[in-house]
Amino acid sequence: MLRAIARSNVFKQHRASFKAARFYATAKVALDAKLETPTDVEGAAQELAQVRATTEQVKASTSNALKHAFQEKTGFGTRPIYLDMQATTPTDPRVLDTMLKFYTGLYGNPHSNTHSYGWETHKEVESARQHIANVINADVKEIIFTSGATESNNMALKGVARFYKKTKNHIITTRTEHKCVLEAARSLKIDDIDVTFLNVDDQGMVNLEELESAIRPETCLVSVMAVNNEIGVMQPIKEIGKICRKHKVFFHTDAAQAYGKVPIDVNDMNIDLLSISSHKIYGPMGIGAIFVRRRPRVRLDPIISGGGQERGLRSGTLAPSLVSGFGEAARLMQKEYAADTAHIRRLSEKLTRGLLSIEHTSLNGSPEHHYPGCVNVSFAYVEGESLLMALRDIALSSGSACTSASLEPSYVLHALGKDDALAHSSIRFGIGRFTTDEEIDYVIKAITERVAFLRELSPLWEMVKEGIDLNSIEWSGH
Ligand SMILES: Cc1ncc(COP(=O)(O)O)c(C=O)c1O
């Protein structure tokens, strides 16, 4: 009955607005609506939670952190399946185990060099720094700790541009960068620094010839992200590094989504600056790093003034617990690279096959140059927001966290030439180290059922089924 009522109301409402505007939204679901699908959402989610809470690994473990992580209770009832790994990753319990000692015994300031409390934490900080450097074949002295990739990206763009601006006042980046790169680049206008924003093709790829021809004698920096956070597209970093080195321009890459997940060698790839975020690699939030090349030396104006810590580039007392958790997370990324990569690739292929077997769905971004842990799919004739609401038992996002908050269609998908309708009907699925086969099976089934359910409510879908070519319809605007 609910289906019948919803169907007729939504249907009538949208029929009425059809003539007024070309409207992408097909069916909105009220917040409190109970969906009539064959899936017992709550029951299934509880079952899943049960499976996860009683895994052999947790039972056998002596780690309090592991037990805590899997038995966490929140005020939000049974927790949904987590598939939002680009927003953040769950802290690896082994990382938390590493961090706890700093909240009990090891409380010295790592910059205190007159007593053993300082020496102890300093030693731990330097060991973490080494682990972080190893992942990208950097020298330990080239790693500077920051609060996260947002700060690292700001440092790279503002720092380099301001240091060199007297002789070189131009930088190049792309339209599909994370907001923090785009905004940092735009903010340079007040320093009279000119910015070129390169377009990408319909697969999300930068054109190397365009990039090379955008370089001018006054260009000081090229910033191109390694893996895109919305569509998982991998840019040709090595080729870009080569071009930049040839023209003696510094090359920065935002590797927040790539570090530890795809192979990166800063020397082989001629990368001069690289941004890292700890919470994207199962480490704690609130910490990140920037790799700054020493030879040939990259100079930057620090954005924070103070005691001159971190080679004078980032003043402020380090947080040893965060640093050490980040270091352990990096060590684990390197140690478990082969296993993580195989696991994520297998689940990604299963998920992609399952989702693309639903009619009128398409994968966004290049399928070849692609990090498999990020799968972005458009479900035509279903509004993404309604689909997300119909999928409250699965934690997903329709794009980057800040974009989805504003409910603007994704600027990344726009840059690929997708229209509002398709951009609004796209969902990002993030797969990680702790994602299970059962979760992927559940998600494929749930999406298949609920896409079909929502399309049933959609007048557009009805027209498609009747064989009407939607492009042939003359829509009148307000
Ligand atoms: C590509 C990319 N760059 C930068 C950031 C910002 O990272 P952080 O949260 O460490 O500031 C993110 C996080 O969403 C990201 O995905």
C-alpha cells in the first residue's frame, strides 16, 4: 500500500513539474519513510554486525584496542556497513596499540633535548618519520609533519609560490583537485600569482601535451593529484614529473588518496613535494606530512611562524602519539601492500561487476588508470540523494565530503562533462583493508533492489520503459 501511495503522490507531483522544467530528480524519499523492499534492512544489518563482532580474529586477539574497535557502540543504533574509505578509514587496532603508551608513560616533549623524557619521544618520532619516508623512497629528512593533507597542500602551493614569486609568478593545477588545492590556488590571487586550471578529458585524465604547453618561463609549480578522491582516477604522475623536471619546474602531487595504496617513488617519478594524510591509511586523524625534496632543494615560505621545528617549515610541538600512530600505519601499508592490494582489487571487481549488471548504470572515470578502492557509479533515473537515503544501512557518499554537504552536483563529475542529472545520481563506494566479502555481497543485493524500487517511483523511468527518447522531449523552463 505504501508503495501505491508513494508512487501516485510522487508521480503526480513530478508529472506536474515536468512541463515547468527539465528536472533531474526522479523520486525523493521522505526522511521517515519505511521502504518496502524485500530486504529486512535492520535484521540484515544486525546479522552483519554480529558476524563482524564475533570474528575469529577478534576472539583470539589479546588486543584491547581491537576488541574496542569491533564492539564500539554509538548512539546511532546498529552501525551501517562502512564503504566511505575516501572520507576516512577506520583506525587499524594495531595503530591504536602503538599510540596508547604516549598517553600514559611517554609524555615528554619530543623537542626537549635536555632530558630523557624528551629523548624517548624524539626517538619514537624519528622512527615513525623513517617508516613514512620508506613508503615513497624518500630520505627521512625530507618528511615534515603537518596536521593533514589540507595543511600540506596549502604549504606546497602557498609556500612555493610565495617564495619564488619575485621571479616566477605562475602555477598550474587541474580542475579536479581536492577543494583545499583549488582554494589555496585561488587564494594566491592576492599575491599576484597567476593560476592555470587544466581541464581533464571525459575519463578524468590530464592531457600531457596541454600540461606541457601551459608551462611558461615564469611557472614555478605544477600541482596534480595522484589519485582522485571522488572517482579514483590515477594521473600519469611519472610522465608529469618528467615534463616538470625537463622545464625545471617544481612538481607537487596531492597523494592523500594514493600514498601506500599505489606505487610511488619520489625519485623515480621526479616528485618534489608530496602531501600525505594519516587518516586515509588507517592511522589517526589530525596528522599528515609533506615530502619536501632536498636535492635539488625546494624552498618554501612557511605558513606558520614559531619555534622553527620541522626544519623551520612547520613550527609547533609535534603530537608524538599521532606521529607514532601515523608511522605504524605507514609501516603496515608497506608491509601489507601486496595483501591489501589483492584484497581490495578482488572486492572492487566483484562490486563493479555487480553494480554494472544493473541496467543503465555506468562507471565514472577511466577504468584503466584507476585505483580499485574507489568505485564511482552513476545510476541513471535515480536521484543520488534518494538512493543514499534508501541505503541508510550502508555508509556511502555521493562525492567528496564537503561537496555532498552542499548538495551541489560534484564539480569533479562536471569536469568530466557529466550533466547535473548524472552527477546527482552518482555514488562513490570506497573499499578498504577491513571490507569483507559479505559486506560487498550485501551491498550489491541492496543496491540492486533499491535502485529498482526507486525507479518504480520515477516517471522518467516509466517513459524510458515505454521507449520514449527523453532527448526528444521539449522541456519548457520557468
Ligand atoms: C585528495 C585529497 N586531498 C586532501 C584531502 C584532505 O586531507 P586531510 O583530511 O588530511 O586534511 C583529502 C581528504 O578528503 C583528499 O581526499
